[in-house]
Amino acid sequence: MTIRKEVEAILAHLGVPATTGNLTVRTPITGEVIAQIATITPEAANKAIAQAHAAYLEWRNVPAPKRGELIRLLGEELRTNLEPLGRLVTIETGKLLSEGHGEVQEMIDICTYAAGLSRQLAGLTVPSERAKHRMMETWHPLGVVGIISAFNFPVAVWSWNAALALVSGDAVVWKPSEKTPLTALATQAIFERAAKKFGGVPTGLATLLIGDAKVGEQLVDSPLIPLVSATGSTAMGRAVAPKLAARFAKAILELGGNNAAIVAPTADLDLTLRAIAFSAMGTAGQRCTTLRRLIVHADVYDKLIPQLKKVYGSVVIGDPGAQGTLVGPLIDERSYNAMQKSLEEARTSGAAVTGGDRVPTTNDEAFYVRPALVEIGSQTDTVKRETFAPILYVLKYSDFADALALHNDVPQGLSSSIFTMNLREAELFLSATGSDCGIANVNIGTSGAEIGGAFGGEKETGGGRESGSDAWKQYMRRATNTINYGTDLPLAQGVSFDID
Ligand code: UN1
């Protein structure tokens, strides 16, 4: 069966109606066209946003634990469809089958989390300084949440946002990457089945808009959308953030990462090697959490780096659906060219590059590369820039303070790791003067975060937090309530204002 036929079968199985249109969808596995689908017009998009707003006005009246039931059902539908949706993720993104399945598992996990959360959207009770007064916080639904997602986690990122937003009483409008609209259509069909099992939801509660950047702009500019959660490049964030700020809308931005790991002299090198391999080469270097910089102590450098070179030289590259493959294709030619440009710059600045070359296949439009290990003397501008491809820059250090300084000396601040058995180094790395990232790990890699923690990063990564912990608060508005159950009217701060 051709991939196109397989895609048609999966879409039919998941309940996606067959369409045709002007958006060409390709699989990075072979580069071949797998679908032609319709995009939305600006007028229809505006209508859909208005419809989502109307849905929110209804949905906010549904008790939160009932809203949680919808998300529980969504989780069930996803469980039932883990295999076909996971496979579709692999076909559309080129990530390994186990990673495709893992992505759907991540969706299921956030649904489980959000269903429980729906009974825990609790506010504080705060002691009042006034007699017979009670002070408390209440959390209310916010409105329509705009979700702009990237190709590399085409459906999990929607679910992090949608599961929390929907239990919070919001409606969601989603603009997925143009590179991955099929998994979005499949997810929408799965959501609609869950909504049906729920007994119906207001029309437009979860809306999918397939289109180009202009559709994203409509979400960003719409006065009906009080929060936009956008995942993508720092350049995209720079365009979006001021527009949202200008209309006092909220933003959750998940932008570029330039994640590093420090390998200290006491590191368990066997574990370190395996962690580096997954974080740096997994998903062909196309996670925002991918390990891009390795800062290795001089004492272990000559032991670790040859081992790493061996792994880089022997790792199986090819069809992400095949057993044994560890590195699938890059998303497209543009990504390949960006990788080659960065490697060329590194070579010019005197770096030693291992790998990075294109792995030939029968199809010219598929871009497979051997992951690159780049030994470089200093943190050049090339190293400081995120290249969304499997390039691992390796730097050497002798003094821990220098390693930390190098670690933090990049514009991005998403994820970070230290490999050490030295408690002082580990704790220092996690302390206020250590890693400046939103995620800081000890003895595990930079990628593959669980949904229970807040996910996001600092500096040019955008500052947003999605997924677990108290990220839900961003999807709600907080009211502080003070209730007087006495007969007097004492004023705060002891102010007197007697009118008789
Ligand atoms: C992303 O690359 O946009 O931590 C998200 C991870 C995944 C999510 C990555 N759970 O690598």
C-alpha cells in the first residue's frame, strides 16, 4: 500500500470526511504528496471565532467537573485511537513510530490530568483584616483561547492547551501548522466523537481552522480572543507578542530553545551517553527541548566524545516506521538547508564536524541526514542560534563556574541538564544562580518532559508555561471577593469616612 492510500485509510477510520483543496500535504518520509485539503477563508475564520465565542458563553455555565467529563471522554477516544493517530503523526512529521505513539500518550496523559483538575480549580480563602468579613478568590472561565501549534508536536501541544482550557470553561480555536493539518483534522474528528458521547457541546466549542499565517494573525488580532497560546519560532513570537500586548490580551509563548547539558567529571558516563543520544538525536533534533549544546569537563572529554562519535556514526537513519530506526527525516528541504548553513558557519569558525551529511534515499524530496557532532572552541553566534536540526555543539570546560556561564550565555532559556554525581554541583545547577531555564534536570536529558510539570522557558523562549502544575490559572480569570456578613462597615487600612 502506498503511504497516500494508508493515509486515506487512517483518515476514513478516524472519521475524517474526505476533502480536497489547495493545501498540499506531504510526508517527510518520502516527500510524496499524501493529501490536498481545503483552507478557510478570512470571512469564514471570523465567523468561526464568533461562533466559538458564543459557545464559550454557554459552556461557562456548565459545572467544571462536568466539563471534566468531556475531557475524560476525549482521553478515552484517544486511547482507542492511539495506534492510527500515532501512525499518522509519524507519517506527517517523520518522527519514529514509538514517538508518534508517545505523542498520543502525552495527549491521553493531559486528558487524565485535566479531568482530575476539573474538580480542583480552587481559589484561596484569605484572612480579612476586618471583623465579620471573608475574603476569597474565585476562578472563572476566560473566553476563547487561540492555539497556534507547530509541526513537530502537531497534536500534543493542542491537547495541553485544549484540555486545560475546556475544563476551565473556555472555548478553543486552533490553527495548526500548515505542514501537519491531517493530524489536526483527525484530532478534531476524535474530539467530535467525544463531544457526541458527552451528549453534545455548544457548536464551535473546539474549532479547527486550516490556513496560513494570516489565520494565525486573525486569532492574534481578534478582540474575542483574550488568550493566545503560540508555539513556534522566536521570530513568530516577536511578531505575535506586541500585537497581543497592544490589546492587553494574554499570551502563552513557547518559542525557541537552545538547550544545553553540562557533563561533570563524576558523571555516570554510560547513562550520560544514552541520555545525550535520545535528547540530541531523537525526533531528528526537531523538538524544542532537543539537546543542542554539550559542555563537557576536560577530564572526561576524551572518554565521552569518542564514544559519542561512535554512536553518531552507527545510529540507524531511515524510515521512522521501521524497526530499529532511531533517526527519521527532517521535515523538509528548508530545514536541511538551514542545517547545512549552520554546519558551514561552524566549519568556517574552525569547528570539527562529524556527520551532518545527507543520507541518500530513492526519493529526492526526502531529507535524511546523519546527526552532526560539532566540536567547537567557543560559543559563536552560530551556536547561540537555534537550528531546528540534529546538530550537537560540543564545548570543553575546566572550571564549573565557566561551564555555568557558558550554559546561560544564549538568548534562549527552555531546558537544561547536568550530569554529575556531585551533590554540590547538582544543587548549584538547580539553584537561583544555576541554570536560567524553565526546565532544569539532573542526570536525565533535556527532552521528553512529563505533562505533570509546567512546561516552558525563559528569555527568548517566551516565558509561557503550559501543561501541568498551576498552568491552568492562565486559562481562567481570577476574582478577589470580599464579603461583609456583619452590620458595620469597617474600611481597610483603618480609613475613616463617616457621613453622619
Ligand atoms: C515541543 O518540542 O514543542 O519535553 C514540545 C518534550 C515533549 C514536548 C516537546 N514532552 O520533549
